[in-house]
Amino acid sequence: MSKETFIARFALIIRRLENGPATYDQIADFLQTESDIHDKNYAISIRTLQRDIKDIYSQFNIEIVNEKSGDKRYYIKSRPETVEHSQRLMESYQIINAINASQDFADKVFLETRQPKGLEHFHGLLYAINQKRILQFNHFKYWDETITDRKVHPLALKEAQGRWYLIAVDTQDKRLKTFGLDRMDMIDIQKTSFREKYAYNLKELFQDAFGIVFQENQDPEMVQLKFSYEQGQYIKTYPLHHSQQIVKESKDELVVELRIHITFDFVKEMLSFGPELVVLQPESLRTTISNQLRKTIEVYS
């Protein structure tokens, strides 16, 4: 059975239990109906369901348990980032099924041909994180074109701007760092597990970040941005950051406010909007954007 079928079945089980607790028979009936609709085989035995529940927990940290009395219905006990995880999982399921439903989708569904490298390492890294296995790999630095050998304690994976990153503690200096999967090679998942218990709250660490750069022990800044009306409609439906709030909206412009760390990645994002954006606050960011635009003009002069 393909990996895509497993993911689709996981998503279906979660979707059924989001609608309320269900017995094995009710879950099996639901999966059979979905099998008929999509012309796929999602049918499972009780043993397969139990294995799927373990895999769902290990891969997505969504805990499914069954009641110890009565009709012993299954239900979702706990899960992190409920809306985000469920939504992303269902999006994957819907895309997979939309593609599989078409016998000839090449001229109907156009997938992004530019894909980041390193995604082949994803499942191995996730395994290493779950099992607390020490990782060793070569890491390539784009800016000085050097390759260094790294040994780390892996803690999490994070997506940022279409790329995936490993968050890990470097054993050489004991610092928390991020490593792009596209720059990792010769990955060795060692048999030895690390025993350290790190107290990092990664969710809090990245909550004020844009992209993958985090700034410890620094307060985020209040940023105010003015977009043209047209660009503002896109910003409303796809916010730049979870802290985004609308300050002013008219037929000519949209003004939003963000509470965020101003990083190199954030500056690049601001520059991508060109004349559709004016930075109102803070003055330091206005100066940075102005200087960068001036340098760009000089390049083309």
C-alpha cells in the first residue's frame, strides 16, 4: 500500500472522530463508504486500526484512545495545534484524492515543479526526533561554501517559506540551532539515544518569528504596514503572521499591525511587495527598506 493511501486513511480516521466518538464498526463503515466514493481500498481490520492509531500519534502527536467500558468507542483525547494540524492533514488528503480521482491529471492539476531538496530525509529525521537518536551529518553553508560535520540532538522539524528545517542542539557548543534539510547530507541516525531533557518551549520560541530565525531574550517589535487596496485583499486572506491585526481599511489602502522580530527573512518579504507596500513603523525598518531599494536601483543604473 502506498504512503499516500496511509496518509489519506489517517486523515479519514481523524475526520470521523472529529465528528464524535465511534466504535470500530462505525469507523470501518465510514472507511468503506469513502472507499466506494473514491474507488480506493481504505478498509481496515481491528488490528490495522490499532496500528494506525499508534502511527497517527507517532507522526502527528494526535492521541486516539478507546473507552474502557460501554461500547468502547474511540475518541481523540489530545492533540497539539488542533486547527493547524488537522487542516494541513486534510489539505494533503484532499489534494491526493483529487489527483487520484482523475485518470489523466497532467493537464488539469499543475504541481509546483520547483521543490526544495532534502525532503527525502523527512521521515528519517522524524524517527530520530521521536526516538531521541543522536544525528550526525554534513552541513553545507551557502554563504562561504564550506562543509562542516555536525553532531546534534534533534528536537523538531519546522516549515518556513516552502522549506523544511531541523531544530536541534549542537553537541559542540550546546546551542539550539536550525539546519535546512536542503543543506544536509550523509545523514547518520545513530543507534545511541541522548538522555538530556531540554526545557525549550519551541512553540513560544518561534511565535514572534518570521521564517526560521528566532531571537532569544529579545522583545518583538510593533510593525505597521500600509498596503494598496488590491494587495491588502491578499494579505487579509493570507496573513503575514499570526499576530496580524487590521488597523485601518478603506477603498484605497489597508493598514495592518504585527508584533514580530524583524529579521533578514522578514525584510526580504517586505521588499517582495515593491510599490504595493509602505512601511509606516518602526523608523529603523523604514530606513532598512529604503536603503535596500536604493541599492537595487543602483544595480540597474
